Amino acid sequence: MTMQDIAAVKPSCARIDKQIATLKQEKSQNNQRLLA
């Protein structure tokens, strides 16, 4: 992999991490609503 490839991949990985964190947060909020 060249440096350009790595630079291109990193931002998308960060974006996916953020999406996963958001989904986990929504899931836990939904679970709390069901339990309440």
C-alpha cells in the first residue's frame, strides 16, 4: 500500500467507527425505553 492509499482509507474508517458508535448509542437508548 502506498501512503496515498493509507491516507484515503483512514477517513472512511473513522467515519465507520463513528457510525458504529452512533448505532450502539441508539440501541442502548431503545433498550432502556423497552425496560422503562
